[in-house]
Amino acid sequence: MEDYECIIKREGKDLKFYLPVINLFRKSKEPLSIKDVAKSLNISYSATKPRLHKLAKWNILKGMKRGYYCLSSVVKEYNKITSPSGKLIFLNGCIRVMGSSNGVWITVYNSKFGEQANGLYCNIQCIDQNKFIIRKSNKFSGSKLYFLLSKSVGISVSRKLLPTKIVSSLSNKSIPIKIGIYLEDWGLSIKDLFSTESKEEGELAEELDKFGEIDKKNKFEDFKADILFTKNNHILPIEITNTNPYSTGKFKQNKRSGIKSSLILERLYFFIKWNISYKSPTVLVINQDWLKFNWIRKEQEFMKRFNCHILFTDFKEGWAKEVSKDIVRLIE
């Protein structure tokens, strides 16, 4: 306290205007805004603002994001982020500059992450040109996350927080990137992140993670896959559909089955493209009710020529564990 008094006296100011403010910050457990101080000390906003500005000028207080202040001696405590814990998972996203403004806009394509992180704050850590990690922070130091109508997550970041080399290469066109999150940071699981389209995707991803690496295809890439599974230097695209030929719908039975059959054949077409390009296996997981159709059995045999495998399951309890073992056997 004596040091603070010396600074104020040296500046030729009256202690009674500044010491109550300093005492308030010493007692507070978190940063305070101008409104917070004015209300606590029962003085006007216009009288409080210049006092905080003076204290910040003298380096007694430190200005933070969104109009908050704290004692300079403890600012590191509010900016501190714990050491990474839990598994690091990379999500798909994109980055672009925001026109002539000083901002950079980062988008994360994962609705489950968006639901969990909406309104929270993060700090951005750059790994390389197209790979970032976002760590959970607080409103006093981080950038806010917004859950958008598109079910993606938007983050506005100052260019000053990113390396000049990265910012100089950006434009107002979206550039695909990978965005890493530590699951424990955000209270999420692999099952959560991969269940954006269906719960079956999350269930299988959770099991496959025990054997190798899992990922999702970027929306910028011209290929469809629910899960990318990597093991023994092989990357396997996996598609899962729990639709069956007998489920109800607005179409007549024969038309409904025809539409669903077309969707299965479309997936097989993509897998042939993958095999020709990358020479690695592919997997389609579908409901075992399709086994009652002769054409699907014929396709199953034919697709083996392209190392494309159709696996049938009932999607009942324990299905993901069994299917994951079948998938791992394909590349062992």
C-alpha cells in the first residue's frame, strides 16, 4: 500500500480520490469494470472513469479486454491458462480476414462443440500455417465464441494475436484449417464431437479411437466420409448409415427402398474413387436388414475388388465394439 501512496503523491494527486479505488481492487476476487467501481463506491461513472485511467497510466492498474481493470501485480493470474490436459482432437474449420477491419474470422465446423462453447472465451495458439489450437480462457483475456445459425462456431480474433506471416497470407476468401481442442478443456468427449450427424458415428468413433487416430474429412474436400481412421499408415474412410429398407416415410415402399438404395450406391461410388486415388481400404457400415436384398450381397462381393468392405450390423448394444474390431482386422 505504501508504494501506491508514494506513486500517487509523486504525481501530485489527492490520496482520498484514489486509495478507495485501489482498496476495492485489492479486495475483489476478479477484475472490475468502470460501472462496477462506480456502483461499489457510490460515485458517478464520469468521476470513476478518469480515476481508473490515471491509475492505469501510473501502472497501478492494468486495462484488460471489454473495459475491465485489475491490479497490475495480479494481471498474470487472470491471463493464466492451465497446462493442457486430456486428449487433443482436431476439428475442421476455416479462416479469413474480415475486410478492411483489424479482425480475423475463424469458423469451427462442429455443432456439438458450438452448443457447449457458445458464449465462452478462448485463446488462440498457432501451430503452423493451417493448424491452430484453441484453449478455454475467460472474458478478461480471450476471444468470444459464437454459436451461429449454420451450427458452426465463429471466433473473431485480432490480427495482432496471430503471427504476421499467417495474416499476410490470408484473404477474404475462406481457407480450410484444422482447429485443435483439448476435450477436458471444454467438457466434451470424442463421442460428442462425432455425433453431429448421428449418434452411431460418435459410438463408432469412440471405439476406433482405442486402436488408432480418428478424424473427419474437411468440408472443402470433394469426398464424403463420416470418420477417417488411421492405423499402420493406412487411412480408412468410413461411412455409417442406420437407415433400413423398411422404415416409415412419405413415399410408397418400393419408391422409398429405391431412394435408399441409391444413397448406398452413391457412397460406394465415392469409395471406388478413394481406392483408386489412395490404394487403401474403405468401409461402409449399414443395417443388417439390407442382407435380405440379393443386389446388396452382389455389391458386397463386387466391391471387394476395390478393397471396399460392406459391414452389416443391428446397431444394438455392443455393435460399435464388434464393428471396430472388424475394421482393425482389415489393415493388420
